Amino acid sequence: MQRTNIYLDERQLRALKHIAIEDRQSVAELIRCAVDAYLAKRLAEDTAWRDRLLQLLSDVQSRMPADVTPEEIEADISAARDEIRQERRAARSR
């Protein structure tokens, strides 16, 4: 999770604090939930983006051997990510 700053007017912040107290959540959690809902709505409405994603997934899947499991794919992705992170750390420490 990354930290970011947003600017709200007094009315917005007051309302969020009131709801946060009622729901026993933090203002930050309410904002994250609102952003998640907004993104889900936007992505669901963006059929062109969804169609491109589905086509890309189809293309990738068609090139994969039939006997490769999702777990193996996830392991390969995780290993590649870890390798890149190690390379970046090494480059920063030079």
C-alpha cells in the first residue's frame, strides 16, 4: 500500500469522519472502498478495455502448453518479479 494525499473540503471530511465513526472504520478505509467501487464501475463500463484484456488473455493462453497449471504460471511470475526486485536493489546499492 502506498501513501497519497488528497484534498477534501470541510463538508466532505466532516461527513466522512461521521460515517467512519458510525461504521467503526478509518476515513482512509472508507476512501479506499469508495475508490475500489469507482474503479470497478469504470472498468465494468469500459467494454473496449475489457475486450482488449480478454483478447490479450486469450492470445497468451493459446501460446501456453496445455499441461501448465495456473499454480506453475503464478510461481514463474513470482520468481520473475523477485529476480527483478533483486536486480533493482543491487543497482541501487552500487
